[in-house]
Amino acid sequence: MTYMEKALSSRITPQDNSEDSGREAREPLIVVVEDGIDLSEPFRVICECLGIEVQRMLSKDDLGRVLRDRRPMAVIAAMDGAGQDGCHVLMTIAAYDRSMPALLITGPDPVLLGAVDAVEELWELTSVEKWQDTLGVGAMVDFLFRAGRKGGCIRLMSV
């Protein structure tokens, strides 16, 4: 069984209200799905200045429950999570709200980037950003401002 067949055979299915869940305001919160702290720490420093909470969760934890309970403005994840990979994270987001901003750190492998593109298209996700590695402060702030504006919880704009 190939990687994409495994990913697409997942039991995650879009909910009937997945289009409606994004209409209510989201919280000024980002959820970082990771197994270490390398991804959340750079964002934590910036988010403290902006009044945005950062919730770190392990890749084996239930992202769907966190999305429903906390209503974050964005999700950030690495492609190579031990409990769930980036494609699984994207499918969970799609089941909750296809328009939710997501940032996926893919790494340099073009095959993985192609898998992410396929999941993004198949699950009709509209706000996925893909970075090979964490970028500088400007790119992180730009992502956070756009996610906050889309979620109705931050009114700042990057210039």
C-alpha cells in the first residue's frame, strides 16, 4: 500500500457542518502539533508580544477534539509527526473547517510536498501554507496576522 493510499483510506470524513464551523469567531490561539519544541518556541516568542496563546500538543493527541473545544485561529504542524503526519493533520482540519489557516513544515523532499498538495486539493482546503523550514520573524508575523484576521480575532495587518 502506498503512502497516499494509506492517507486517503483514513476514516476521517468531513462533517456536514464543516463549512459552517469557521463562521463563528476563533480564539487568538494557535495549536502547534509537534513531538519536540523546535516548532512552537519560535512562534511562542512572537505570540507573547501579540497576545496570542500557543497550545503545544503531541502528534499522538486528538487534534479534532482540540479544534472543537478551543476554536484556534490556526494550526501549525511538521510533516513528519510520529503520531500523525502532516497529511493526517490537514485531513483533521478539513473535517473541522476547510478554511482554517494551517502552516505545514514539509522539509525539502519534493515527494512529501506533492503529497501535501494532493491532500490539500482532494480535501478542498483553502488556507494551507507550506514552508520547507521555519522562516524568519517577518514571515511568521505575516502568517499570524492573516490567520487572525481570517478568524476574526486579530485586527492587525502586516505591511
